[in-house]
Amino acid sequence: MKKTISGFLLFLLVAVAAKAQTYPFRTYSIENGLSEAVVNTITQDQDGYLWIGTGYGLNRFDGIEFNNYYVEDGLLNNSIQSLYTDRKKQLWIGTDSGVNVMRKDSIQTIPELRPLESSSVLSILEDSQNEFWFTTDGEGVWHWDQNQELTQYREVHGMGSNRVRDVLEDDNGVIWFATRDGLTKLEDGNFRTFTTQHGLPDNRLRDLALTKEGTIWIASRGGLCTVSGEQISCYTEQDGLINNRIQSISTDENNNVWLGTEEGASYFSDGEFRNYSVDEGLSNNIIYSTYFDSEDHIWFGTFGGGISLFLGDQFQNFTIEDGLPNNVITSITEDNSGYFWVSTYGGGITKIDGQTLETVNAADGLVDNKVYTVRTDSKNRLLIGTRWGFSIYDYNTFNNFDEQELPHRKIRAILPSGDGEDILLGTYGEGIIRYQDDEFSQFTEDDGLANNTVMALERGKDGSVWIATYGGLSQFNGNGFTNYTIQDGLPHNGILDVLVDNSGELWVATFGGVARFTKSGFESITVKEGLPDEVCYFIEQDDRGIFWIGTNKGVVRFDYEAYQSAAENNDTQIFQLLTTDQGLTSNEMNAGASFKDSHGRLWFGSVGGLSVFDPSKEKIISNSPKVHIENISVSGEQLAIKEPLYIGSDNRNITFEFIGISFAAPHQMKYRYRLKNSDEGWQATTQRSVRYSALMPGDYTFEVKAQNLNGYWSPRAASISFSVQAPFWLRWWFVALIIIAFTGIILFIYNYYRVKKMVEMERMRVRIASDLHDDVGSALTEIALQSDFLQTMKVSDKLEESLKQIGAQSRRIVTSLDDIVWSIDARNDTVGDLTDRMQDYVNNVLPDREVYYDFDCNMQQQVEVSLKENLYLIFKEAINNIAKHSNADRVDVKLCAGGNKFIMGIKDDGTEVSGSRQSGQGLRNMKMRAKRIDAKITFNNKNGFEVIVENRN
């Protein structure tokens, strides 16, 4: 069945030609966390953060989140007009009420700059002399020198106007000012102003920029200008500039210029302008500021549209908004005239001719608008497979095969022969249909096909046909089928696409990864090998040999050469995921919706539109990302990131939040982290937080590194050291306290039992002493009395003498027993008891001698039994010697005692000494007793006789 498009319909096709394609712009506004949608200024600090000044608040952006700062945080005014990062990494903030400076995350004011608080500060510059310039809206320019002196320059000093929009310093140290009444330069202390009389298109200047080559660019209300010496050259709308009212200028690494105007952005390179507006993807046409970041991306601050990041022209996108009839793209092809045809599911097919889109659908004769595939043959015809049949289109007439001519519908794949006479159609559920000589024939599973659902057809270098089915891969050589499944090494039997690469090798995309066909079988590459997603909808190869794989997460850039050598370099970036962050219309691709055109560009079809990628313009971000630890929380409570950091013993669950800054693909950063002193090595993650539970007490250091999309790691790890404190029962002071307490308890118990035993012993001594005194003493006394009584009777002399001896002996025993009882009795253990006993004995033995006592001691001091007994017996022996052997009239007794030290002396003034006094048994007894108490005993017979016993240890 043939249908012809009328001239009127063709006119309508051309009449509804759509606008140009869009470019990838990423926009952030209030809904993303920006404080206000009116952006006046943008800059980037040396830590990688982007700072955005708006009409209401200051914003810090890390690619994921915004932090907002207001007057409550220290700003002089919420209206931010200018931002500048100086050589000390300090952020200067120009507001409508003066200048703030950000130091160590704290917004501060500088007292010396208070005169500026009545001014709106429009720009800030630190010159080569480390001196600052502040331009204002109505107060001229302020110069703050190294001596902290502030000087103001106004029109009366030579400025073109008191309203100064911008300031810069050129390579020669000349300071330039963009004013409301011309371009002013300060050179060698002299001001000079250039106006329209010198070639400016308008005296109202807005911005200045300096290229690396030293070229000064001027943004005016009348166009773009450059100044060289006395010569001013300008460009306007007539030269291709999008709008003459330029608000901002930024220059890139190649000395090209980006302009922000009131009707969009212009890129000036090699003498030509390329223009961008909301039609190309900008969030707003009125651009107040432009800025190049460290990754060479251009940012636009707009009036009401927030900030827009231009991701480059490597992607061009087409969606419904650009004229596509439907965003679900199923197939792409290129005809012999260089036009591109795109099939959509529900909107027919669309022709893309440069900037023009024309759609052909069922109303024009297409068999069905739900198109699965489109392909050209050698006759330059379009072969179109749809849900309800097959169409051949010669750009004027459709030759349709519907259910009447072709009962086998759902044409998913088409493969024409070289001469166009033989066409293979892959169907969804009914195998392969062959169209040859106006007749159809069918091949199914019964003929050896792996599965009747056919998703792709590709001709191999040997002429055989490779067939992607849901039951495996089939090879058709014209006579029969050879099938390959997971038993042959395929990662999955569900195959979605087939590719013969630049070298003639076969690749397949499956529900479980991709695979390369080799002589020994299939080499599978799956998520285990690092592929970001299992489901692979298509596979394409660019002219450089890089493979591009469509998934549900975006398009994967696969460097197979790097994959083969990955064992030698583990940091090689084998897989890179391109997503909407890089400019794709959608992350979810469609099966078989890829195409490489005659220019080497790659076309990707998704559920959200069409993306055209130019590999020659692929942007490789070679800058290493900065990484920062953003937050530390313990049991949900946020801590200040400041060393030393101590974690309490009750809060050992700690969470670290960190960020690697790369605006190219902020959501695709990879991280490595480790916790020193925890016996773990470097761990890999794609998350931006790590949680540690129940850390043991000790000192730790947390370290983290970040890797950007192109595989570059941050040069330094961000780190923070902290200590997890032990519970009080494990701390040294508590352990020491326990040891002391335990020792004290042991000593207490020991002393308790020792004292108890001593008390028992003293009681026993008292009892023994009492028993001896009462029983033995009484018995001896009775014996003495009985002997006395018997002596009164008439007895023989011999018996009387014996009785006398018995009585005397009994009394001597009683006396000795009395000494023993005294020494045993615990009630006599003080020094006072000892001295009393000594005096009693002297009074009994030497009643007729003069005895002098010198007792220098604490009478209440306790004396050990052994010491008391032996001192007393030595004393007693000395007194007995005096009584028996000396004719002395005077005796001196001395006793000094303190602690464990003592000295006792007994001295007489006798002049006659018997020999037995110096060598008798008594002296030997005294020496023996002194030795028992570890004392030194000395005998001196000069001027009498003296005995000295002392212990000074």
C-alpha cells in the first residue's frame, strides 16, 4: 500500500520546523538552596568552594549543597555586590553597606574600612603590591595601602566618575577602572580617562577582564571593546554579539571571552561570536555575572534564574521543547544527503537538518507512529519498523506493509543487504522476516533461531548475520543458525544490541553486561569488573576506539585498552558514567537507540529525548578535586571540626561527612577513606559519609581522598585526629584509685587482724601475768611464810639452815617472778611504766645512795615487750653491780627515748671497783641483752663506772 505526501502537507512540515537544539546547562536556584535567584557576583576560593553573592545573602556551594550566610552571621548587609579571594585565601565580601572579610569560616569586619560602610562596594582588587582597591557606586574608589591607611579618589582627583563598576591591574602594574563615564587608568600616579571621543561605543562601562596574553577587554552598554595602547577596538550586535548591553566578562585558558548580556551569553573566539539564550538552555537571558572555575567551566549569574553552569558544547540535545514529537527515542540513522532521522515511540519519525526539525507521522502516510527502528538502505530509502507494520519511505511516498500484507508485526530491527534487494526484519516474538522479491519468508526457533524475540541485527565482517535475541546470540550464514548462550560465556541470554567494532570484532550488550566475542569464547564485562550497571541497552564505538554503553544510569564511557592494562595500574579510569550532570537529556537509555554518524558524532536515544555527543570535544577534567571534611557528629550531635577533638566514653558512634569538589560531576565522586589505629586499610565508597560504631578507646586519625569523573585523585587527604576517651573505670586515675583502695583494704584487713591478734596477745599477757602473780606468787609467798613459821619451832640446826634457804629462795623467786609478771603484763608497756619500775628498784636496792634521774621521753610512748624487758634487766644488772661492787655515793640515771631511738646511761662515782665488776657474769648478761635489742652497750670505768646502752638506728 503506497501513500504520497501532498505538497500542502510538505509545506506544513517545513512550516512547523522547530527551534534549534539546546545545550547542556545545569541550573541552581532557590529550590536547590540558593538564598535568592538574583545573582550579582560569583567567585571560587582556593579550597574549591564556589561563592555566590545575591540580592539577599551570601552562598557557599560545594556542588551538592548550599550554605547560606546573612546579616545574622556577620554580614554588614544582605545585598552582596562583589566577591574577591586574596592571596591569603581570605574571601572579601562587598555589600551595599561596606566590606566584610571571611577568616577561618567567620565573617568579620575591619575597623579601618568603616568609612566604606556608607557605600555600595561594587568590586575589590588586591594589586601586585598587596594593597587593596574598593570601587563604589557613588563614592569613587578607596585605596587601602600596606600601612593600613585608607585614601579616597573621586572625580576631583581625575576619576571619570564617582560611580565605578570594576577595577583591574594589567601586567605593567597600571590600574584600570570601569566607570559610568568612561575608562580610567591610573599610571605613575596620574589618572587618564577614555570616553566615546577615544572610540568607546558608550561611556557606561560595566566590567573589565584581562587575558593571559595581557589583552584588556571592556564591557560597555554599547558593545565589547579592547584597548591596546591608545587604540580602542569594539564589537557590537552587527558583528554577531547577542546584545550590546554587556554586564560581565570572563576569559578562559585560551584567551577566549565569555560575555553576559541582557539578552543572553556570547562566546567570542577567533573573531566569531557564538550565542546562547534561554532557547539554548540558559535559565534567564539577563546575566549579571560570569565566572570561570578551576575546572574551566563557565558560570552565569542571572537576574531571577539563579546560576547556570555551561557544561560545554560536547552535547547537543533535542526534546519536545526543541520540536521533537515525543521524547522516547528508539532509533537514529543518517541518509545519503547527510540528514538525520530519529524514530520515536508515539510520534513517528523526525528529520534533523542542522537547526531544523521536521516530523513525519501516520497522518503523512506512515504505517504507525510507534516506531521501533529506522534505517537507510543502499537506495537511500528509509526502512521503518513500527509496532503495527513495516514502511519503506523514499521521501515522497510510503510503501506500507500492514497486517494484511505482513501479519508479523512489531518490527524491532532491520538489516538491508548491500544492494537493498534483501531486507531482514527482526520482530518481537515472531522471529526473523525476510523480504525479498516482494515476498516474505520467516525464520523462527523451529528453524534453529535462539529465540523468536529479536532485538538487533548486524552483519559481520565475514558476511554472516548476527542476531540479538532474548534467548542468546544467533549467527546466520544463509543456510543455518549457530547459537551462543551463557554456557558459551555470555553474561546473560537476553541480548539487546550487537556491534561490529572498528577492528571487525563482535560485541554484544545484554541484560547482564557486555561481552566481546573471541576465538576462545566470550569475554564478559559486568558489574564485577566495574561496569556501573547490569542492563546495557546499546553499545557504540567512536573513532578513537572508546566504547559507549547505554544503561539505566546513563551512558558509560568504556576504555577497553585501559581495561586490558588495568592490572598494571589500579587507578586507571576504565569506566566513566555520563549522566544528566554532564548534559544527557535523561539517564535511562533505550534499547538499540545509538548511532555513529559520518562526522564521528555519537547519537544517544533515551526516554527523555535525544543527545548528540561529539567525542572530539570531550572535556577531560585534569584538575585534582579538593576534599574536605564537612561535618562530624557523635550520636547525632554535631561537633566543631577543631583539633584536639575528644569523644566521650558514652558516645563512641561517630559519623564523618565529607565532600570532594568537582562541579563537572558532583554526584559521581569516588572516595577512599581509612581510620588510622583501627587496623583497617583504605576503603572505597561513593557515599559522602562514613559511620564508625563502638570504637575502642584510643587515638585515631580519619583520612579521606576524592576522585573525580576522569580518575584524578585529590593530592592531599583531608584528615582529622581525635581521641575516644575510655570509660572512667578504664582511665588511669580510676585504675590507680582502685589499686590504692584495694591496697588500703588489704592493709586494713591485715592491720585489723594484726591489731586483733595483738589485743588477744595483750589480753593473754595480762591473764598470764595475773595467773603468775596470783597463783605462783601466792604459792611461793606461802612457802616463804611456812619456812619462817617452821623456823620458830625447835628444829635441828641443819634443818633450820635449810628452812632459811628455802625461805630466801622463795622470796628471790617471788622477786624474779614479779619482774616477769611486770614485763608480761600489757598494762605496763609505756615508757612511764618502765621509769616507774626503774625508780622502784633503785629505791629498794640503793636506799642509802643519792640517785639523780634524767628522763627525756614521752612517758605515754608504747615500748615493745622485748625492748622494755631487756632495758630493765640491763638497768637492774647495772644497779645490782653498783650495790655489790661500788663504794659510790651518787648514782646518775639517764633515759632518752623517741620513736625507735633510745639511750640509757647508769653512772656512779665510786672509786673502788672489784675485778668481778669488769669481767663478771653480769657484764656478759648485759652484753647479751643489748644484742637482743640490737643496741650498742659501752662500759666506762673512768671517774667511776658507767654503762651506756644506745640504739640510734
